[in-house]
Amino acid sequence: MSKLFTDEHGNTIMDMPEDWDSLMAFVDEFENRPWPENEEGRWVTLAILDQFAYRNFPRPLHGLARALATSTMHPTTWRVHGMTPPPAPVRALLLKTTGLGLRIQLTLLPDPTTNYQEAMEAQTRQERRDRSDGIRRLDEDFSTYFRKRHGLPPRGASAETAAQVPAETSFTA
């Protein structure tokens, strides 16, 4: 199977594990390396978790959404990025409930008749423009939300205000 993974030039990826067991051993070894704590990575992780919650859940469920996403992370990720994972029973419940929800969807909902790419290509020029505008607005709204949530200065804040926050956390445009 490892020969199926190629780079942009069609060459097989060097040092790709030969079989599933070797791949899993590599993943375990990689994930359990003594990675140093990473403040920039912590901010990126917070942004990803918050954006997942912001885009997919109503505000009262943002905490649940972040807990769900955090539950899927490796313990090394929690440590490196300074995350506090939900308690083990909560993680188990969230993951089992999500799995059940996905199985119910697969069982009850009809299969799609077009794939994502086909649906995007079938859009009119105006629909594509409207979609892009909606995504842009959502991103701008998220930026404001994220900055307020984490006590960061607003976009375009004065140099004095921005200087009060470390550069890696400023998210200035």
C-alpha cells in the first residue's frame, strides 16, 4: 500500500512504512516524541478549535464543540499546546455519541447524488460569488469573536495596543 503514496512528481515517498503495523509503529513513535511546549502552536490550536465551534455550533454549544474536537487529539498535543482535555469519561461519551450520530446518518440519510466538487462546479457565477462573500463575512466575524474571546486587540489596532500582545498572538491583517 505504501507505494500508492506519491509526491507531486509521481515518485514514491521515501521512508514510507511498508505495511500497516509499521505505519502504526511510526505514528506511535512520532506522537510520543518529547516535543517541547509550543506557544505559537497553542494559539493556532485555539484558533482551529474556536473556528470549528464558531462555524458549526450555536454559541451555547461552543464549549461542547471544543471539548469534542479536543477529545480527538493525542495526549502529546494536549501537552505541547497547553490544552486541558475533557475528563476521560466525557471524552468517551463524546466520541461514542459522535460515532453513533454518524452511523445513524449513514443509515437514514440518502446517499448524495453529486460529490462536493461537482456541486461546486455546478454553481452559477453569482452563487460562487455569494458563497465567497459569505465565507469572507464569516471569517471577519470570527476574527472579531476570537479576539474578544482571548483578550486580543481588535484588527487594525494602534501600534501601542498591538505591542501589548506578543507578536505571535496578534493575528493582525
